[in-house]
Amino acid sequence: MTGFPFDALVFTPHDVDLARSPLAGKVDAETYVLGAFNPGLTRLPSGNLLMMVRVAEALRTPRWDGHVHSMRWADGACHLDAWPLQLVDTADPRAVVMAGGGWKVAALTSLSWLLPVELSPDGRHVTAVHYDRAIAPAESYQCYGIEDARISKVGERWLMTTCSVSPERQCTTLYTSHDALDWRLEGIVLDHQNKDMLIFPGLIGGEYWAQTRPLGDGYFAYPPGSQWRAGPSINLARSPDALHWKPHDRPGIRPHAGTVSTARMGGGAPPVLTPDGWLSLWHGVEPSGTVGIYRTYWTLLDRDDPSVTLATGHTPLLEPAPSLTDPLADRMYVSDVVFTTGLVDGGDHWIVASGEADLACRITHVPKDSIG
């Protein structure tokens, strides 16, 4: 037990029917579901909840004939690219990492697409899986897949950001919808390696606002004794139309020097407006092994200026829960990861959607009085 009123995996790889996958019949090899995880979350007009689940569909046997094979979508079909085993690193089962060069270059052994999964209003039960509305790669900048949806409703329109992956760029793309079920691709809104874009569900000062997380290989140090640690942080951007974004001059949520748990950090769920300000859930990563330990933390931001932090919880709100994934032990390929991607009001509690162990969708009811 994890100590919450409700905390369970509500959708797992076992629940995905690959016969109805948008890749079905378009891959010349056997595939399986590596993970069904990191779900965007919103409430539908009907009152039910919708998870937009990232399905990582992977090659069952990526190695043959002295090569390891990656998956790439192009021209309406999935292509298998062969890489000589002696020239790549395959320690991470999710990627093929090229040897040499001045930076990391990788291909993927899976291709991610998005599956709308409808839940009961409390998020406890699946009521429908909308394979007919699945979102598959459509442009060249998505040839390695579409990852980690985040959904916000601004006015009468739903906005969904995703990470689109390709050799061209690892970019943020925007989809829009009038009902949160039928989505239109609007294109790239943030360029290379700016991930975890979370749009605030409401205008601030007449503008759209978003949390962003640009990555890089080099950072400049804070002065000795600073409360902040140099490295990835959660920044802010503003837009007149949700398509054209200007970085905000003031920083957003920064990693604290006093803990290794925020050595790497990024946005989790799109913020929700409360009487006290914007509630933001984000992930902090403690270095450990190949992937690190991912936990969820909370910060309260000023309602009129989200660059102003009002309060932060330094104790994790959510931690990885091995007891939840024990029944899936034979499918585990990473551990110590909870990656929160959705937050909805449930009355006296928050309904929090997360990816657990890059494997399954976790729904947690977090009492509101446990935050603050």
C-alpha cells in the first residue's frame, strides 16, 4: 500500500490490443508493448476523464544477422534500420547509441504513438479505449515517435503538447481539439531539446503561458553558497496565440543546491489554478544507475506572475511504488521512476496521472490537505 485513498495502475501493456495499433500490418517484424505510460489527463465534456497514453511499440527481437535494428516511421510505414553491433552501445534496451562523435546520437528500438483511454469520472476504471482516434506519426519530425502528451483546456479549446522525435530535431509539437477526442496537429512550437512543455489552463494578463524545460550540454555556475544548483530547470514562456512563444525573462522553478533529488528536473502536470495560486507538479531526479530515481514534487506559483514561487514541498509528493508493478515484474526494464503527467480536480482530492516505471499508467488520489 502507498498510503493514498486510491493508488493503482489503471492501464498496463496487457491492456493494449496491438491488432488495433496504427502500426498494425505496417511493420515487417513481430512487435510488443514495451510500455503504456506517461498519460496526459483531462476531463471530457461528459464528465469522464481522458488519458492520452504513450504506447511504446517495440521490436520483439531487435537483434539478428549481427545487427541491432531500430524503428523509424516514413511514408506511412515502419522501416527497420540495421546497425552493426560492434559499432553501437545497446546497454539501454530502449535505444541504440552510436559510438564516437562529440555528442550522443541514438536511434530507438520502439516507436511511440498516442492512445486515448477513457476513464470513469473518478479515474478508477477504464470505460473505453479509442483506437479509432489513436495518434500516429504524421510528419518527418516525428519519425521516431510521439511522446508524453500534456493536456490543458484554455477557454473552450483543448491544447495538447507532445515531444516529437526525429534526426531533424527533438521538438515540442502542439495539437488542438474542440472535444479532447479529435485532435489536429498544429506543428512545431518549441525547437530542439525543449521538453516538458506545460500550458497553463487559462490566460494570464491576456496571454498564454507555459512551463518549458530546455536542455543543453553546458550550464554556468551559480556563485558559491547559492541556494540553486546549475543544470536543467523549469522555465517559462508567453504567447499571444499558443503557437508563437517568447521565453519569459525571469526564471521559473530551479533546482535546489541542498538536495541531490533535483540534480535534474522538469515539468510534470500542467499547473492547476487553486485559491492560493497555480499548483505545479514536477519531477526531480536523483542520480542513480543509468536512469536515476524519479519523484514528484509540488510548487505553488503566484496566480498573476508564475515566475514567483510562493511555496515548495521538499518532501516528495509521489515516489516510485514497486508494489504496484510487482505483477508486471517480468516486463520491467527500468525501476525507480514515477513520472507525473496529469492533474485534475476530484473534489476533496487531486486526481494525479503518472507513468510508473516507464511501463504503465498510475492514478493516485492525493488529498488536497496534504499539499501546502
